[in-house]
Amino acid sequence: MASSQDARMPLLDHLRELRKRVVRASVAIVLASGVGWYFYNPIITKLALPVCDLKAAQKSGATHCGSLYINGVLGPLNLQIKVALLAGVIMAAPVWLFQLWAFIAPGLHRKEKRNSVLFLVSATPFFVAGATLGYLILPVAIKVLFGFTPNALSNLVKFDDYLDFVMRIILLFGLAFELPIFLVTFNLIGFLRGHTILKPWRIWVFSIVLFTAAFTPTADPFTMMLLALPLILLYFMAGGIALLVDKRRDKRMSTLETESASIDAPSPISE
């Protein structure tokens, strides 16, 4: 167990630690943004698929692709910078998620740090799952949104606004899928019990639905539920895992207390 002196850090040391973690995360994002810059064309052709086949348009030499357009002299450069940065944030997610947890970890005991390995191992797959779901839902979302365009009017979409919208949705739902990882990890380190997680389940469900309603790219209930249901399921799964962990932990503690009580008190030495 960590000593009380090890657990305490002066405010200045906390700020230095925070600066170190922010710098490392920023460097990772910048390096990943360089990769995003290099693969800029494959990225935009993939992300533009819900609206138009940009790759086919480029091969055919077409001057336009569906309703997408770029405006201004600096428009193409701004678009590439924006896509590279957002792609860097998404691709560097394992690094900055690790830095986030590493900033919290110094306050944990040695055993709690071992349990927190679950966070580091599971954070990336869950982030990828959320980002993938965000991308898969885009064609439905965009189709519904375009359906509100009045008849006899064309809907021209600025390409950088469209890609900014798409990549923010991907990043947003990647982060949303980290919810169960945080809950289970906090339970393993003894910060939250399963009962504490599941008792306000109505508030959690309402908050998840409210979150998806606020940030879902469409206003239709079908798309909102398609995004909210996986998050609700993951929440209850995290609560169930936490209850099992609590049950095993309580049983172990009860056994230790029983064994401790069964030890005879020391008898005085007779003179």
C-alpha cells in the first residue's frame, strides 16, 4: 500500500504532472495529424461516401461531386488542416487516453494500479467500437437530414463543414463508449460500488437518452435510439460486472475477518 506521503502531491507538482501529460498527448496528436495529412485524400474519399463517391468522381475527372463544394482561396488548405487535426485526435486516442489515466494513477495504491490495467487494455477497443458506430450511422443520419430539403431546391453542402461534422460525430461517440470502462475501473479500484452505479439507473438512462438527443446528427427517434441503446446496454453491463466484483471482494473480506477473529488472543507469560 502506498504511504500517505506518496499519496500526497503539492499543487505545483500536480500542475507539472498535468503539463507533462498534456505535452505528451499533444505531441502524439501532432504526429498522428502528420499521418492524417499524408493520407488526406483516402480519408476524405471514405468520409464523403454517405453523400457522394468522391473517388469515382476524381477518377472520371468530374468537376463536382454531388452537393459538396469548397469555397474560398484558403478553403482547400483549411480543409486539409482541419481533417488532419481531427484525424490525429482520433488516431492518437490510445495515447491521450493513457495520459489521462496516468495523471490519475499516482494517487492510487499499488494494487489499485494493477486493477487499472483493465482501463488501458479496454479503452482503445471501446473507443474504436464507438467511432465505428458513429461512422456506420452517418448514411442514415445524412439521408434523414437531406430529406428536410424542400422540393425544387438543391442543398449545397460546404465540404469542410460536412467533414468537420462527420469527424466530430465519430470522435464524440468514441468518447461516449468509454463510459463503461470508467465505471468498471472505478469499481475495481474501490472508488465506486456496483450498487452506487445501478441505484440511480433511471437518471443514467435519462442522461444517456438526453446526450444522444442533443448530439445525434438527426432529430428522428430511430437514429437516436440506435445510438442510445448500445450505451444503455453497456451501462447495465458495467453495473453487473461491478456487482460481481463487489460480491467477490466482500466474500474475501469476510473470510479475512473470520480468520482474524479465530486467532486466539496472546496469553500473558507467567512469572
